[in-house]
Amino acid sequence: MHEATVDISAVIPVGSRRDDVAALVGEYAEGLRSAGVSFEVIVVLGGDCNGVAAQLAEMADANDWLRLIELARDFGESSALTAGFDAARGRSILTLPAYYQVVPAELPKLVAAGEESDMVIAVRWPRAGSALEGWRRNVFHGVLNFITGQRYRDLGCGVRLMKREVAEEIPLYGERHRFFPTLARSRGYQVREIEVAQSPQDDFRGRYRVREYLHRLLDILTLFFLVRFIKKPLRFFGTIGFIVGALGVLFLAVLIVQRLFFGVGLADRPALLLSSLMVVLGVQIFALGLIGELVIFTHARELKEYAVRRVIGGDRPAGED
């Protein structure tokens, strides 16, 4: 990132889903202006955004606070956000969607709350939508809360304000931008939810395909491993391997006892093959965790699992005048 020269850098990734971006950027700017802070707006264009680029280029010529970044193609929202973060000059970073989710006039609420927290995420409330959307949203957050132990109400909202160091510490790739607050909290940062008014134009009527639900489930499972076991792979794989291997050994012991003391044959019993496979599988899973531990140990100097909030005192060594 560049050296901080403004209070807030607002990053807007533009992909296939978008509203009137030029009008929305203007409303976002008005909301930030009413918060009484210095700001810049960085719009990152990915994919087929030629019409939008022409509009925003004309708008940028008339407003020094607006910058455009055009990517070679649509690399996904996480990559677009990363490109915006790298170009940001703000002491805080605000992510905003290219479509209506919250009322832009509510942005001062996030700015005020950002003074006391490392990350502030918007919760659209009261929430409009069909009963099916509400059920789907509750299931998603319920599964996420159960797996990670962190409770959120609206991770689907892309309006988030964070300190500069949060954006610098947490790498984004794939679809990890959806779980940015979860990753930040796992690093020890303070994450706070703020209720803001939902935009009347927030009316997504599209349908998610079955594979989208599968992708979200896999993302949550990946998040579970990243949050709890990224630095301790042996605990995860070792536990699974031990359980599977122990069950295999137990089944084998039962079969051996039946053969030695009750005369039950083993040649035609599938249980013998199953229990043997379980022992082998348990050893392999345990070995996978051990290999992961070796990799982590090798790169331990390059990894950091903590975040420093601030350092007090000690500006000069003892003995200096």
C-alpha cells in the first residue's frame, strides 16, 4: 500500500453484478463527505465494463478524489479488492459493493464506529426479502457460527470499514472476501457489527445454482481449517487418523478373538478387509498431518499468527540523550 495521506480509502470492485455505478459512486461520496473525513474512492473494474469505464473516466476528470483501476479481465472480487487495497492511501479502508445494499447516507455510522474498532461491518436492518431468502440466510450463518464459533448476522453485506493494518495483514484469494471478518477476528482484531438502513433498491432476484451452495459449503469447511488448524495441522489430521486407525485396530482385535477362541473363519469375511483398510487409512491421514507439521515448522519464521494493536513507550534506548 501507499503511504496514508487521507482518512478513508473507499474501494469498489465492479464485476458482472452492478447497478448504475456512476450514480452510486456519487451517493457514496456524499455519504463520506457528510461524515466530515477526507477520502478517496477507488473503483476497480474487472471483466466487460467498457460502458462503466467511460462514465467513470469522465467523472474522475472532474473529481480528484476518484481513481479507476482497470484489470486485464475479471479475476474475481477478492483480486479486485486486493488491487484496490494495494493502491489505497487511506488510514482506513472502506469496501463498498457496486450495487445497492445500504443507504449511502448511513456511512457516517460506520465511520464513527470505526474509531473504536479494528473492523466494522454493516448489518442491513430492518431486512427486507422473501421468507426463502431469510431461511437461506439463517442456515448459512447458523452453519458458519457452529463451525467457527463466531456469530454474525449479515456477512453477505459488502460494506465494511477496517483499519489499514487489517487489510495489510490478511491476504485475500478465491472467495475469501466473504469471510474477511471471520479471518480478522481469528487474528485477534476487534470486529463489530453496526445496523444500517437497507437500501430500497437492494432487490436481488437472481437464483443461485446448486453448485453455488456447494461452493459456499466448501468455503466454510476451508474457513474452519484456516481459523482453527492452519498452524496445527497434526491436531486436525492426527485426530481423524487416530480415530479411524483405532476403530480399525478394534475391529481387527474382535476378528482375531473370534478366530482364536470361537473358531470363526476369516477368509470369507469382508470385515477383515474393511478393518485392515481402516488401519492403513488412519496411518495415512496421520502421516498427512505430520507432513503438514513439517511444512509449517520449515516456514515458521515466515508465518505470524498474531496482530500487534499498538506499542507504548521505548522510543529511545536507555542511555541516549
